[in-house]
Amino acid sequence: MSFAKISNKGQITLPADVRKLANLEDGDVVEVEVSDEGDIVLRPRKLIPASQAWFWTESWQEGEREASRERDAGEGDVFRWDEEFLASGVASVPQLTGRDSRSHVPSGVLCRPK
């Protein structure tokens, strides 16, 4: 068990072992809640820049899970470079175009079903 002391400004320095176990780094955000029993609960939170929020939507994450399942099963084609992906013609598939679909193609490993 570790202890921390509250400063006259209401600040607490979390002990190094606690920060390490919680994977907390300088500048990280924690949610603070007081339970019905009076316990103070700190929950580490990572803030997502607005420009990257699309990636964390439920529909996009379901697509990521599906792609991972296909990759793990050895299904689909793997593209290691954007140029390979674009040359494959997958980018012109109707499901991949349009405002409400996955028209954004990030760099990295991309898969398509065979």
C-alpha cells in the first residue's frame, strides 16, 4: 500500500509505484469520483483529439474487430503501403466511398476480403 499527502493547494502526488502500475505518465488525465462510502476513486483516462474521434466510434471499431478476425483466419489481402491498396482497385468499391462510410483510408496495414 502506498500513501500520498494532500498539499495546501489540494494537490496529490501519486507515488511512483502507483503511477507505474496504472501506466500513468506526466500530463495524463484521471477521472475523480467520490463513492457513496466516501472513497475517492481515480480512473485513468486518455483524451482523444477530435480529428481522431472517428476511429473510436462503435461502427469503426466493429470494422477493426472484423478485420482482425479475418487477418487471424488468414483471409483477405494485406496491403503494407497505401500505393498497393490504391493500385488494387479496392478504393473504388462502392462500400468504401461516400460520406457515411469508410472513405478515409489511413496509412498502415490494410486488409480486404478475398
